[in-house]
Amino acid sequence: MVERRMLEKVNLDQKLAHADYKRLLPPLQRRLYDLEKACWDHRIPSVVVFEGWDASGKGSAIATLTERLDPRGFKLHPIRPPRAYEKQRPWLWRFWLKLPAYGEMAIFDQSWYGRVLGERVEGLVKKREWRQAYQDILDFERMLADDGAVIVKFWFHISKREQKKRFKALEKDPLESWRVTPEDWERHRNYDAYLEAAEEMLARTESEWAPWTIIEATDRCFARKKVFDTLIAALTRRLGPLAPGEESSPEAERKDRLLRQAVEEAELAVAGGS
């Protein structure tokens, strides 16, 4: 279970050397691909939720996670504030429409947890509504789990100081400055209020069937590897004896080398264009 005020205890100094990350990434991507295929074959759906601070690296982690997956087997859902017609229905309705079919993976870049985070802090819903949302979420996730879904939830955590540092770095980049908005800075000023909401959210929506994983996101390499490790472990547990064996052969090593080469070439292309 997640404890209240646990974010204060998170070690945000954890790191993974970039060279080690580049070495470890290809076999992780290959393993996740194999598990995606096994879940498809055995009709096991999965729901992967990404929540966390602005500029904490959620988007780049999702991009790395899905880079080598079969695009036919997953859908990515970036969640925005509800539209007028969506507000005329039960608040979870719009998320039901995005749930995965059997065998598919649904990845949520933000999710139903906005109800007890941004909507709560910004006063967009009444107190009784966001307080009721905790039980709504538990019931919703329990229903999905009872139907066979794997649910993995990530909270990307960085300090207020680190967030400010990242905002300023983005603003200095003429190609990236558009990403930082006045609303981002307003949420930054309300960091403590969001922290309180996040602590309560983690404590009240932690469950055996839909546990939270805190991602120490100061170091991007460390954060991404932890995401892979967590999701791979969850899918492997759910598949049980149906999980594919881990490939270890000259052919597997060749595939890993090719993946590493592709990553290096992509990094060089990005560096050359900047």
C-alpha cells in the first residue's frame, strides 16, 4: 500500500548511466514486444496509466515504451479536459470509450485521475464530487481487473526545483519554448497544493489489483528503465505459464545490436538537426 506523505521520502537522486541505459534498452524493448504479442494471442487486455508533474518526462517515456511495439496492438490516448457534451454524462463515460479490446493495450497520457488532481486543485468540480471520485475510481478499476485486465499506474515525480529548471531550459530553446504555457507556470506556483492532492490520490486509490508505481524521474534514463521493468513484470505475472520464454541466443544478440544501432542513429539525426 502507498503511504500518505510518501512522496517526501522518494529518493530523487537515483540515476542510470546513459551507456548502461543504451545497453539495456534493446532487450527490454524486445521483451515487451514479445509480451504484447502473447497478450494479444491470449486475449489479455492491459491498461497503462501515466500521471505526474508537467515536464517530468511522461511523454518521452511513452515514446520510448511504444517505439518497438506492434502498433496494431496498442492505442495511445492523450487526455484533455472534458468537452461540453461529455460533461452531460457520467464523468467516467468518456474513459469507458477508450478501454482496450481483449488482447489490446491502452496507454493513457493522463487519465481519470485528473478528477482528483487538476479538477480538484483548480476548483473545477465541487468537493463532494472529487471526494466521491476516489470510490468511483476504485470500483471502475476493480471491474476492469475482474474482467481480466492488467492495470499498471505510474506517477512521475520530480521536485519543484527540478520542474522550474526544466521549464526554463525549454523556454530558452526556440524550438521547444511553445511547450511552456502560462498555465504550466500557474500549476508550478501551486506545486504544494498539487502535491497534497497527489499524496491523497496515491493513498486512496492504491489497490492490489491496480497498484501505483512511483517513478523517480529526475534522471530520464533511470525513469524509463523503471517503467519497462514494472510493465514487463506485471504482464509476465498476468500471463503466468503462458508467458514466452526470454530469448538468449546469437540471433537475439544480433537483434539487440541492430536496435542499439538504430537508437544511436536516431540520436545522431536529432543532434544534427538541432
